[in-house]
Amino acid sequence: MTHVRGLHETCGLQALHVVRSKAEPGKLAAKLARLDHQRELLERQLAVWTEKQQVTRHRLSLVEKQMSELGRLVRQFGGPRRTASKRSRLRAIAPVKGADDGTAARRHQNVNLEY
């Protein structure tokens, strides 16, 4: 029986005991199975993240196209304007009942707002 002189020696004895108990074949197989399961989980997560990254890139390109088109339209109509009263602005926006030449349809464009 060995005599323990201090706390630093007791930690070494426990560490040797832990290493020895991990060397059992059943525990090694269980650890290998846990690591294999974790690897498969990470591979599935990577596949999902890669797919989401592609979808996000596609949506980003659509938003950038819409922004460039709207920027072009803003620059096209961006002349100096006088400030109008609220009532005259509403009359200018409201469609004319008799005019069915498609000017109201050209004035407004559909914009995709999905996230």
C-alpha cells in the first residue's frame, strides 16, 4: 500500500483509474457509436444549411434585381416637383373611369414581398 503525501498525488491516482476504466471494450464501442451518430447528425445539418444557403442566395438575387429596377424607375421619374396639396395628390392617383387605355396598369407594377 502506497502512502499519499499530498493532493497532487491523489489527482494522479484518480486519473490513472479513469484511463484504465475507459480502456474497456464495451465503453470504447459505445463512444465510437456516439461519435458516429454525431457525425451523421452534423452531415444532415450541413446538407440542410447548404440547401438553405442556396435558397437564400436565389432570394437575394431576386431582391437585388427588384432594387435595381426600382432604382432605375426612381431615377427616371426623379425630376424636381412642386409640392401638391393632399386633395390634388389623391385626384392624380385615382384612376379615371372613362380611360381604359392601360395607363393605370403601367403606373403600378407588382413587387414580390415574400421573405
